[in-house]
Amino acid sequence: MMLSGWKRKSNSMTISKSQIKGLIAVCVILAIIPFFNYYSLFVSYEIPVFADQINNLLAIEVVEKDQSQGIYFVGAETSAAKFLENTGIRKFSFPDFKLNDGMKITVGSSPGGNNIAVTEIGAVKRLALGMKFDLNKATKDDLLLVKGIGESTAGKILDLRGRLNRFRNIEQLMEIKGIKERRLAEIRKYLYVEKHSR
């Protein structure tokens, strides 16, 4: 086969002005990067107060006058009275009690009252904190937050809980068609069944 019409192209390459500008920008960025690494050696970082969430700490939410005051992380041996005093809430006349992980303490919710109501932190906040929530207290909306539970499964879980009166253990979820070992293992990461004292 003859390539008589073929012409040899020049070996020279042309570069546009925009390509040269781009090449210069890349070189400048590559030259600056080592300075940032060098500078970061002299920058100290302090962990914010209450951000050191250690396994031994309890997560406690405080609500005062229907306003959430935040979630606090306290030592396992802290009493409720000492905790509320440390948060700046005025002293109340109530019997002191032991704090449990995931507690929600609502202070002064009734008009003019010095009352304290103790419940659990809501499911959304519990999941955000990496905590499980009780299957026997979960609403349909709570269940929908769990990976692997959709509208249909959430409804079946609530129906089964109604028939059983309450779940005794999380394995009872396998009575629902479509929940086998593998799916239960995924659901178990988010839910627990509180032991019922008789």
C-alpha cells in the first residue's frame, strides 16, 4: 500500500496561552504545599470542652422550660443533683438519683413547678450519638430511621409488638417475614430490648 498523499507533520508542538497559564498555576500550587505542611507543625489544636466523648461517659440531655439546654457528657458516678448544679440550673428539692446513659432530664415543665421528669433521649439524637434505642418504645418514625427498615417492615414490627404486648428479645423480629439472620444483624446495630423487671 502506497502512502503517496501522506505528508510528514512538523515535530514542533504549539501551546496556547491558557495552557501556559494553567501550567504556571499548577507549579505555584505545588511549590506552596510544602509551606502549609511546615506551618502546620507549629499550630496547636485544643479539643473543645465536653468534646472528649470517652466510653466511660454518660450522654445526658437537659431540657429546661421546654428549651433544650444541650447534651452533656458526664462521668458515670455523677449524681443527678450534682450534675444539675454543675449545669447552672438552680437547686431543686427532689430525691437524688443515679444517672443512666441516654437520659433526658426535663426541668420545671409544669407552671411554677420545681418538678423533674426523666425520660430517654429521642431516637434521632440517640442515633446521632451512636446509641441504640429501645424497640419497645420506638414509634413508626423512629423505626424508619433504621437502615433496613422501610414503611412496610416498620408497620409489621408495630403489629407484632401489639400482638406480643412487648418484645422480650430482639430475635423475635425474625417472626416477621423477610427478616432473617443477616437483616437482623444489621438492625441489631440500632435497636435493643430493655430488660423488663417483673
